[in-house]
Amino acid sequence: MSKNLVYFFDVWKHLEVKMSNGEWNQVTCAGFRSYAGDRRVNSEHYDGPILYKDTNFLYEGPLNGKLIQLKDGEDVSHLRKIRKNSRFAYSNEWA
């Protein structure tokens, strides 16, 4: 687990994710940054990057409504590691 995780939102705000049943559930900042689905901050749509849980590796896969995690021993050499000043241009990331 990285001790220097980056966050592109204010962690103290009201963070919610949309569940498969259509309901919005409040989550922690760790779950919010790694959820591949609809997200909102203080009831406003959030379009930021999705990061694998407990890492700064960018998830660039489909939005599946699940928490995105790396499997033990998974090869990460093909993944893009990001910093706070990284720029994004994918449909599942911030504009």
C-alpha cells in the first residue's frame, strides 16, 4: 500500500457512488477513488480518474460498477502511474 496516495477531490466532502440497484451510497475516499461507476461529490457528478485500490495506478478499463483492485502478483508494468499534476484524456476520467 502506498503512503502517498493522490486524490483529485476533497476527501472531506460527501462522497457517493451509484450502486447496481440505482441507489446512491456514501463511501470512504479510498472506495470513491477506486469505484468504476457513477460517482458524485456533494451531490454533483464527478468525472475524475479511477485508480486501482490503494495504489496510484490508473484504471483505464470499462465502467462496471465495481471497486477496482489489483490481484496479488499481477503485472503492473503496463499500467500508468500518476501524480497529482497528471493530465487525462479518457472517457472514464475527468475532463
